Amino acid sequence: MKKIGLIVLVLLILIGAAAFVVYKYVYNKPHPDYIKEKTEIIIAAKRLWVDYSMNKDIADPKYTGKIIEVEGSIMRVETVGDMVIVVFAFRKGDFGDEGIRVTMLPEFHQAAKGINPFKKVKIKGLCTGYNDQDVIMENGSIVGSQ
């Protein structure tokens, strides 16, 4: 009986250690400073959306997971809870406008809300893919003075 208790105790310690390692290195990893992060691709907003909408399989490896700077005219700025989303719209779809949606970093919320619709802006962010309607970018920041 002592052997079984000892084996269970060792297994519990190993499981606890494994859980700590997973938490420490997977869920608690440091995030890059997206503002200072080097831009990998500079592209017109419409070109990025067209590339994805024409062939997602070709565009995904080129853009997904990369820091991209897009330039174009925004349609509007949306506020959802505590998020601010800049919308570049290029086509009306079944569920509303289709284009690029950039979730802005908190320090750029006020600046994003102040952007005039239809004004050209440069926004940098992490491209996370395409959902068959919109190119999704996160951690957006405004490049230069707008």
C-alpha cells in the first residue's frame, strides 16, 4: 500500500510541475511591443483585402502572423465594449461591409476615434487572417501623424 501511495504522490508532483511549465511558458509568455515592432510588409489596404478575397490559400502564408502596415481610407471607427476597431470597407456583403478590421491598441483608442472617415491613414498591426469577409488585424497603431 505504501508503494501505491508513493507512486500517486510522485505522479501528482509531476503533473503539478508540468502544469506550472505550461502556464509559465505558454499562457504567460511576454508579448512583443507592437508599436516598436518592425514592419514586415507595407501594402495598400485594398490590395491586402483583394489578395485575401481572391485566394485565401495564397494570401495566408504571405500575410498571416506578420506585422503589416496598411494605407487607405477608412469607412468608420467602431467601439465594441472597451475595444476600438478601425474599419476599411471595400464591398457590401451579406452581413454588412467587407474589408479590413483593425483592433487598436489601448494607447491609440482616442487617436483612432478622431480619424475622419474617408481620410487616408497608415495603420500598423498584426495580421491574424481572413474570415471570408474581413481581413483581421490586431494590436493596431497609427503610423506617423494623422
